[in-house]
Amino acid sequence: MTTSTGSPSGTDRDQAPGRELESEFEHSPVPETHRKSLLTVSAVWFGFPMILTNAIPGGLVVALLGFWQGVAAILVANAIMFVYVSLLSYRAGQTGKSFALQATETFGTLGYAIASGFLATVVVGWFAFNTGATGASLNQAFGWNETLVVLVAGTAFIAVTYVGIKALSWLGAVAAPLFIVAVVVAIVVAASTADFSQVTSYAGVGGGAMTFGVAVTSIMATFADSGTMTADFTRWSRNGREAVLATVTAFPVASLVAQLSGGILVAAGAIANASAVGGDFTPILTGEDNVVLNAFVVVFVLINLGSVCTHCLYNGALGWSHLTRSTMRLLTLVLGVLGVVVALAGAWHHFVSWLAFLGVLVPPLGAVLIADQVLLRSRLAGRAESPVRVTAFLAWAIGAGAAVIVHYSADFLSDAVVGLVVGLVAYLVIENVRTPTRA
């Protein structure tokens, strides 16, 4: 395995004069000569969480907990995500290594396939979910053929991802401002019937349908997977500091904008049946018989959901390309087609199940990476390669086990936070007991 940020090898040598598409460095660190500006990397991350499917859980927790408690859950979750993703991003900016390369060091040259393959598969599931949601949204809004929309949109999302990291930055630079415009328009349209003066006094539907801990997990789980795989994006940063700054644009900035937008519209009474649909504000925009507004909604849905689809597919393709010793672009085509097929089968309907699944299993994995790659990074240089690092898997299992117990027995706590903390502490304890004198 290459451990420096020097010249790439293998399939990464496809960067040559006259080539239209640059290398994605699937199998080696991004060399310093190919690093991107802070603006470019920020555009990649900034345009990712500021999406409609992030406004939905923001509105949901406000609907079930009330405005202030819902906002508190959103703020707590985003603060944790900021620390969590920033630590992983800092390491990626320092080394130029992707999530798969980070996982190889922590879980072993063979063991990484479990960690990397797991997350690379989960994000393809999110690609399928959001591609399906694109078809469903336009079908509900305008009666368009859902199958046809999924096929056309899915093909477009695959094409954008195929171009690589540069296309993600272009799309993010458009998607984020477009989301802000859409929210402003939704507020203006809703103001005629909703009462925004009562937002802060909104008490929610109550009934104990959601605890504060579950709310924090729900917010974290929306980006726990790609947040853990942040290195795939921030490895392009020129250094660790710029990687963290790029992360800040996503967590908390973009994420808060999306989630609070959904929460405010719910608290104003602008969204019907908010306890079920959360902060989905597209019906507000399509309720008007206005050709211009309807055209805007179509563009908004395609670009906004296209942003999350392309980012997730990029994560999945990059991870699986390293696992199969292939190229990101080939896996983009293979996994993209598979994701579209899954979307047509209706996978997007299982949103809540995905959140619960991610909330338990993903944060402890990221915690082990943080403990190994950041807190104990001084040990990496002198550590011999190992096919499977049992200590990493043991700590991941302990963290996930603690999260499962909380999930079923103590739902007033956040299983995502408990799993993260327990996984991190478990790894630190196991490693220090095992090698207490190593520098």
C-alpha cells in the first residue's frame, strides 16, 4: 500500500496530457500537485447536506418535540457531526488518503474490505433512495410517470458522477444557492396561510412519539455514512486546516440551513401532516398554478436531489473501485445502474429503517477511525501491516453493541452518540492495554 502523498500508481496514472477527465486516485493518496482550492472542496461539501431530504428530518423532530426542543436536538447533533467529521477530514487533508486507504491502516489490508465495503454499499442505498424520491416527488407534484423520471434522472446522476470530483463541486455550487431560493419562495408563498409569528411557541404534536435522544440520532444518521467517508472529498484539500474549513461549510452551516428550514416551516403550520412527512416543503411550491414556479420546482428537485445522489454514488464507486482494484468511473456505471434498478423496486420507501440501521452501526466505526488515525496517529508510522486488526473490529463491535442496547432499552439517550463514544473509548483502552509503552 502506498503511504506517501507522492506520485500515484496503478490506474491513477491515467492523468495524461490531453485527457479530458483527470485521475480520481482510487488506489493512492492524492498528490500535492493535484490538490484543490479551499473553494472547490468547500463547494463539494457545502452543496451536499443542504438538500430537501435533510429538511425532512429537521421538520420531523420539530413536529414531534416542539420548536425549541427540536431545534436543540438539531444543534446538538450538528455540533457532534462537526467534531466527528472535522477530525476525519483533518487527517484526510494531511495525508491525501481516501476512506478506503484510511480503513486499510485501521482495519487491516484484508479487514478493511468489511468496513469499506459496508459503507460503500450503504451509500449506494442512499443513491437509490434519493433517485426514487426524485421520481416520487415529481409524480406527486405533476403526475409525471414515476418510472420514466427515475430512469432519466438516474441516468443524469450517473453521468455527472462519472466526471468525478470536479463535477461534484460544480453541482454543489449550484445546488446550495438553489435550495436557499426555494426555501425563501416557500416562506413567501406559505406566509399567506401560515402564521410565522407563532413559530417559537409551537409545541409539537406531543404524545411521546420521539425522545430527545432519538431526535439527535435521526439528525446525525442522515449523514453518518458520508460523514464517515468524508476523506473521499477532503483528501483533495491542500492541508488538514483547509479540510476542516471545508467541513465547516457542511457541518454545521449547510446542514443547519436545511434542517432549520424544515423545522421553521413545520412550526409555522405551513406543512400538512408534518409528523409523517417532516419538513418536505415541495407541496407548498407546487400548490400555486404558476408555470414559472412549477418549472422552478422541477429544476430544484432534479438539482437538489441530484446533489446528494451524485455524492453518494461517488462515495460508493470510489470505495468499491479500491475493493475490486478497478476504476471509479467503471464502478460508477455498474453501481449506478444497480442503484436505479433498486430505486425502481421502491427502496426509497424504507427511509426510517435506513436511519435506525445507520444510527447503530456507522458512528462506532468512525469512532475507531478517529481513535486510530487522529488520537493515536503517532503509532501508525512504526506499525507493521496486518491482514486483520482484531482490536479495531472488537472496538467497533463493542460500540455497536452499546448502541443496540441503548436503541432498545434506553431510547431517551442517543444510540448514535453512545455508540460513537463507547467505540472510541473501547479502542483507546484496548490499544493502550495491548501496547502501553509504544510511542
